[in-house]
Amino acid sequence: MKTIDELLAEGVAGKRVFVRADLNVPLDGTTITDDGRIRAVVPTVARLAEAGARVVVASHLGRPKGAPDPAFSLAPAAARLGELLGADVAFATDTVGESARATVAALTDGQVAVVENLRFNAGETSKDDAERGAFAAQLAQLADVYVGDGFGAVHRKHASVYDLPARLPHAAGYLIATEVGVLKKLTEDVARPYAVVLGGAKVSDKLGVIDHLLEKADRILIGGGMAYTFLKAQGHEVGISLLQEDQVPAVQGYLKRAEELGVEFVLPVDVLVAGEFPDLKTKAPAHPATVAADAIPADQEGLDIGPETCALYASKLADAATVFWNGPMGVFEHPDYAGGTRAVAQALAGSEAFSVVGGGDSAAAVRILGFDENAFGHISTGGGASLEYLEGKTLPGLAALED
């Protein structure tokens, strides 16, 4: 895989460099609530601009239905990128149409433009190779060189991620190089003890990574909505908590296999419960009760790990040399249910371990809860991509960057 430094050594001055970034940031209307993914691509864009490239940045945002939708416009992200670069960033109001062609043609050496949301074009996400390829060919007309730096999208076989690099000279940007280097530290010659913390809503989203990491991890800590499927698999009542009943047999199998392999599975010993889901808009007081994890009332829902579990998990992370964390421990968006996620973040922030926060809600939680990002070894920009890499899958966007 060619690095961006090798590309720069060859010279990019005057060349149109297409940077596939991940600007898929959360929005409240037109207000960006977490700009982490934009900040992550700044080093690549800034270095290319400094070297005299005419930089064309492209990304998806949200899940529009293959047609323009103002709610998913990249205009706010383009404005924020300009602020972070300290330079004007041009914005094209389409992706491969008249505005994009004119905007790119007007660029001079060292200038940057952002084109509109790639997913406003059905060809970006099409499962039909010909349709996807046709869109990639249109994108290729905007550039001389391709730089892949949208790690959060490399697990998708999309036109701008998979098909476009085949049509242009290509290299990996700084973000992708960093992300891959970090993930190798979690899969090759891992410093031990190696602890994995998994949370989030659905256990089905994490089964692949559990399956793969059972061969590598020393202990696995479970929280979030997925914990209740594990508790059910142990025969406990989980009330009206989030439950994937169809996954109980698979979870029982993993618990048995972990025991055979000597991998420690750590489940909640107490949880915070309530009779209804909290109001995340007003964040009105929820007044949760704390109960033992094996004594959840039939009419109550588990919404966070309890204080004893927080202390237990902190102790299980205290001596770890490597930690991978993906998924919050509870409904961290509400202050009454943020304690578990905060406890895990605090344990990692104060630890000597090489800690990796695996993107998605975990990365958002770290920022929302006010932690210094520098207190962690690495905060990933790609939750799904990180998980699929750790499952041992081939990621289309990384394969496309290989020579």
C-alpha cells in the first residue's frame, strides 16, 4: 500500500488529488455536534495543500436515498473543514455535475474544495457493479490522483471507496495508515494482559468480533444493551430490557468456549433500571433504581451498569497492557445513565495500557463526557470498520489501496 509520503515525494503540485474522507458527522439541524471525523482528515488535506495539490474532498453523510436531500448536505462539514484548515474551502452543490466540474476547474495550487454528499448519487452504494463503476468513472474525471483517508467507510464496497482507486494512481492517507497500524497492535504481537470491552445495543453486531477475539483476548467485559442477552443466556430474568432472544444460543456457545479457552468473561453484577426509557431531549431526572444483575424486576428495563459493576470493570482494566473498547455501557446520552460509560473511560484515561476507543458511540461518549482525547492511546474514526478488521475480514477500501 503506497503511503501519502511516497506520493508527496513523487510530487503533487498542480495535480487534482481526490481525497475520500469520512465527514459523516452528527448534525443537529445544520450544527455539527461532534467534529472528530473532520479533524481526523485535516493532516492529510493540509499536507496535500501545502505541497501544491488541488485537493478535492468527498464523503458521504447519513443515509439519503440516492438523491439530493438538504438534511444530509455536506455544507456544514465543508465550512468546518475550512475553519480547521484556516483557509477558504470551496463547496460544490453537486457531486459530479456542473457545480462540481466548475468548482474543481477553478481550483489553483494549494486550494481545497468539498463536493456534495456522495450518497446523493445512487451509483455510490449500488450493488450493481456496472452502475457503481459508471459513477466511479464520473468521479475519476475530477481528479488525477486518489487518496483514501475515510477509514469509517473502508468496510463498504462503494464506488468512491472500492471502484475509484482502480481508475487512478492511489495512496493511503495519514488517517488510514494510523488506523491500520493501531489495529495491527490489537491483532499481532499484542501486549498482555489484553482486555476487550464491548457494549452498545445489539449483541448480533458484536458476535463476529467476539468469535475472533476469543482466540486473542485474556478477558472480555460486556455492558450496554447487549449485556442483557448474556444475562438471559445465564438463565437470569431481564425484565423489559433490550434482548435478542434469537442470539441466546450463540451467546451460550461463546460463554462455554471462553471457559474452555481460559478467557475470562466479565458480566454486570448490578444494573440501573427504570420502568421506562429516559427522555433524551429534556434529560429530565429519571430516578433509576439499582438492582442485582440477576434480580431485574419483570416490569423494569436495564439502562446502565451499576456502581459495583463500575468498580469491578475498573479493577479488571487496571492491570491491562492493551485495551480495545467498543460500545457504551448504558444510555450515556442521559446523565443518570452515563456512569458506566464514564467509569470505563476514566479507567482507561488513567491507565498505562495502550487503549483504543473503537469509534462510533464510544468515541462520541468520550468527547461528550468531557475526557481529554490525548488520555487514550487512539480514538478510532470507524466503529464498523474497526470491528470488521478485528473479525479478520478483508475490507474492500483497504484492498483497493493495495498495489
